[in-house]
Amino acid sequence: EHLSLSKLQAGVKAGTYLQGSFHISRDNYKEGNVIVSDMEKSVLVSGLLNLNRAVDGDVVAVKLLPREEWQRPSLVFQDVANADEEDDEDDEVKADDEEKSSTEAGSKSKGSGGADTQLDIRPTGKIVGIIKRNWRQYCGILRASNNKSGYNHLFIPAERKIPYIRLQTRQAELLSSQRIVVSIDNWPRHSKYPRGHFVRALGKIGDKDTENEVLLLEHDVPHQPFSQAVLSCLPSLPWTISEEEEKKRENLRHLAICSVDPPGCTDIDDALHCIKLENGNFQVGVHIADVSHFIRPATAIDNEAADRCTTVYLTDKRIDMVPELLSSNLCSLRCKVDRFAFSCIWEVTPEAKIVKTRFTKSIIKSQASLTYAEAQLRIDNASDTDDLAVSLRHLNALAKILKKGRIESGALTLASPEINFSLDNETHDPISVKAKQILETNSMVEEFMLLANISVAQHICEHFPQVAVLRRHPSPATSNYEPLVKAALSKGFALAVDSNKVLADSLEAARLPDHPFFNTLLRILATRCMMQALYFCSGSLPREEYYHYGLAAGIYTHFTSPIRRYSDLMVHRLLAVSINADTTFADLLDKHKIEKVCNRLNYRHKMAQYAGRASVALHTQLFFKNRITEEEGYVLSVRKNAVQILIPKYGLEAPLHLDNTIFTFTPSVPSADAGDVSLTIFDSVTVRVSLNDDDLQHQRLKLALISPKVKGFSVMSLSEAQKSLEPSAKRVCKT
């Protein structure tokens, strides 16, 4: 039974209970964590009875168990899809043997690994009540009851972290082929599932537009067409520069400015130039689209951009923050046309030391819109000596010095698997996929964007110490690094994590000559230890908390992408007021309103990232539909019944499920052992990759082990399978 809200509040106040945000595990539906402010480690909650009908995102009250009952997180991969195959009308939760085995998994693992596993022990508790429900509408599919005349059915949410929902409907036959939306009504005390009701149908399962609609709704991405009120704020065409604007702005059309972006980019936020000065120094300019000229405060278009907060990039489409006339045309710094810019111009020495910085509203005329590859070719082609090529070479040389300086100061070079899809021109389905290629020019652009963001942050904070919109990256708690430290130690490397500088040095030193991908794997694991970077109002925190851990920057903001980020638009407005290029307004200087906007920015930014990843996952599934390949992969983690495999070629991860009658789990390593084969973290494997579409709601990649060979478990390679068919084929031909 949940305690009453008054008892919960009294208990929290007295310290009997802890209040926090509940998050269910993606790997084990019977386990979750309660994040409590001021606690370094979250509180582990294990077992359906202890989870006590909490739903992911709820604010809960948790009671800590005695210290001797604290556990380590379970090492069992447990998916609700595999656990709830039967459609039971009687869905009562019972403390049966299955429940006990789940709750005991952590405590058994705890003791079997020796002193080393004590690092993994977590404060453990049980949820005693719900302080605030965070229910929303959920997308998913209906699993109709086996009882054809019945009207009790199960709804399977698209989000794995949400429980199945019991639903009553007489439209099951019609809805079973549809993606639908459902709301939760209540969760009875003794029920395994909450109760809910049907809201609406979205479209046919598997339809591309329907699947995109699901992932946008699931991640709360505003994607409705822009209203007439918003569109009426746009300038009329043909657009021309007025004489008044010419007088107010610095004319930089004569400079050899160019943009460098990914292929197909139409929302070009930034462009650069570099010229050598007579004194031997360089003038370097970063020119950013002047979106604030077109979007004035408190207008319909400003309110819409403030709600959307960010452009969302899906694999096959883009959900713009501002209408296309601005994002891809009038604000976009396209080549050979006049555009308004907000320019940050430095004088720097050949050693990349800043001599002076200035900011100006300008008019530019980019000479070229280059891709990263095209810019790289111009840099590498020594016979290309025009102003643009020379500018790019200077920029590239200075960027290398800037990057070296950042790394020496403690900036982290981390890694995350990223991929590019090639899409069919008509269907927009993926026809090929490969890992993203990173060139010197990627780093060149990044370094000058970072430098501009830091320069602007310093300037606006100096002029507006209480209301500057900044971005910080908190230092991770030491406990965050425990999985990374343990993984590195398994290969003989003792990683130091006392600061970003010592971590960066430790990661750089951790290399294995016979395993060239090891260092990248280690950096991928390090990325997962990091905290989320956050927008904040400068007046809300003490100066020492402004620090950006990943960049080793004392102060930082976002200035360089105002077409696609509302944070940058706010920064532009502050910067413009500081140089007397624009007038201020009340909300710009209201600390409490800035704080609210920053909170919304953080939420929308996180959801946009998740939506982008979900789109990649969707297109990965589409790519592997009716396709089987064999690929090299690496073990990223080992659990009792599965190992997580990274396949670098596709930048994807998937579990390789193990047969526990063949494999023995050794938690102290950890390893999965079968005969003379031992699978441990960082090991290289060859796997067969295909799509498992048995579960319509949660289609996933299916991995089968090819090598190392494990008797009774490994499968043949595709070439071996083909050869095994050849003799029988020949016999058929002879007859």
C-alpha cells in the first residue's frame, strides 16, 4: 500500500524517507534507481514489490534498507517482453519464487566477487509511496487477448521503461495493426499492470510516417506546422538589405569567407575567414547567422522558437525551430549572396594567442559552401593558392595549436559511435550505412566555434553578471567512474580520475599495441560516465560552478548556432545590447524568467538527443530488414546471461544472449566462460547480425556468435554455411 502524501511529506522532513526521481533500468524491468539530491550514489530498488507500482519519471519516497541488505545492481539482462508472454487475466503481483530470484540476484553477486565488487554496492531501498505521478500519453501497440470474445487486452508501450498497460476495448481486431496512444488511469494495489484507456490511433504499424510520429510524440518534440501567426512574422520576398541596415553594419563582403559543413546542410549557421596581417599576426573571424534581426522578442515567431528550443535532426528529416524561409534561406549563410551576420573577430599570434577580440554586426558574402571533405581537399592540394585555400590552411594550422592547448589544460577527447545512412531518394529508406568519418576540417571548425563560444561567454558575463545564459558541464562523482576504472584495470591500466586533466592523461596512456581499437573503446566507456551539460543563468550559481569539465573551460556558452538553438538566440540578444547594437527589454534582464527558459532548454535539448538516437535505431532496423551480415565486434560489458557487443562498422550496440547451460558467469572478472573460451570486456568477436522482428513493438537486432567457436552455441559463418550447401546442390544437379 502507498502511504498517504501527508505521511510521505512528514517522513521526508523527518529523514525517515528520501525523496527523489525514479528511473527504471533499461536492462532489467524489475530494477530501478531513485536519484536523490545531495546523494553521490542513487538508491537501488530491486523487485516488483519494492518498486511498488512506480512508473519511470515519478517523484517517489524511498525507505533505505538496513546496510547489510544493500546490493549491487543485478548482472542479469531481464526484458519484460520475454517475461510476460502469456496474456493473463489474473495479473496479481505475488512474492513468488521468480520475484525472489530477481531480488536476490544482486545480493548473491555481491558476495561472490570478493572485495573488488564492494565498489559496486549501492544504497538499496523500497518505494513506500508516490509524491508526484509523471504520467503522460504513451505510444505503442495493442496485444489482443487470446480470448476472442474478451475485451481485456494489453497495451505494449514503445518506451521499454514503461510497464504494460491493461486496456479494455471492443476494437481490438481493428487496433491490433495500428500504432495507438494510451493514457494511464490508475494502478490498483495488487495488479501487475496499471489500467488505462485508448486515446487515438496514429497509423499502420511499420509505416514510415507513423513510426516517425511515434518517436516525435514519445520524446515530446513539437512538430506541428508553423501557425499563420508565426508565418506572418516572416519578411516578404524578395528580401533586400535596406540603406539603414547598410549604415549600421560593418561591410565584410570583401573577405574570403566560407562555410564548412556536413554534406546536404542547408541551415548554415557559421562561416569563417583568416588573413595574415602585416605585423605577422592573423585576423580570424567567426561569422554567425544574425537570427535575432529577424526574430524580435515577444513576437509569435519568438514564442514558438522559445517553446521548440532546438531543431531536431532525424535520419530522414529535420524538425526546424524556425520556419524554413529563415532556417534554409534568409538566415542561412549560403555562398554568393549577402547575409546578415554577428561576427566575432580576433587578432591572434602565430602561436594562436589572442591579442584582441571584437564583436560586430556585419554583412558578409560567403565565397563557398564547402563540405568537410571539400575543405580538406583544398587544404591538402598544395597547388591551390587562392585566398580561400590559404585562409583554410591558416585556420587549420591555428586550430591544431588551439586543440593542443585545450588538451594540455585538461579537455577530454572522448568517443561515441556515430553513423551515416545513405537514403533512397524516393522511399527515404536506408540503402547503406557506415561509421562517420572525422577529418581535420571537422576539428578545425570545432576549435573556432569553441573559441567563439568562450569569448562570447566571457564578454556577456562581464556585462550581465546576473542574467548571462551560460552552459556548464558538472564534474562527475567519483563513483560514476567505477565501471570505467574496473574495465581499464582488467587490461592492466590504473586510470586516475581525480580531475579532467589526469583522466585525459590516463586515457591517452592506456593503449595496447595488439589491440588498436582498445583506446577508442575505453573512451566510449568514459563518455558514459559523464554528467549532462546544462544551460543556466549566471546569477543562479557561484562562479566556481560555471566550469565546463569536458572542455576544461572556466566559462562557456552557445553562440554559434542560433538557427537551430534558442539558447544562442538569447546569447545574441545579450551580446547585441552589450555593444549597443540593439535595445534591451524586460525579460532579457529578468533572472527568474531566464532560469525558467534554461530549464526548458535543458529538457528540450535532452529530448532532441533521444529522438535523434531513436531515429538512428529505427533506420538501423530498416537497414537490416531482410539482410544478414557478419561483422567484427567488441565486448563492452558482460552480464550473467548476455554480453553487450559494439559493432564499429555500423556504430551500433546489441546484446548477445548467452545460454546459461553452456556459459558460466564469473562476476569477479566479469567473464562468461564456456570450455576454453572466455568472453571478457574489450574482447574481439565475430557475430552474425540480423533483425529479430518477432516482437512488433520492440524489433531489435539479433546477434549470433561466429567466433570464438563455442561448441553447441556458435553458428557457422556465412561462407561456411554456403559451402555446407554446395555438395547437396551438386547431388541434386547430377540426378
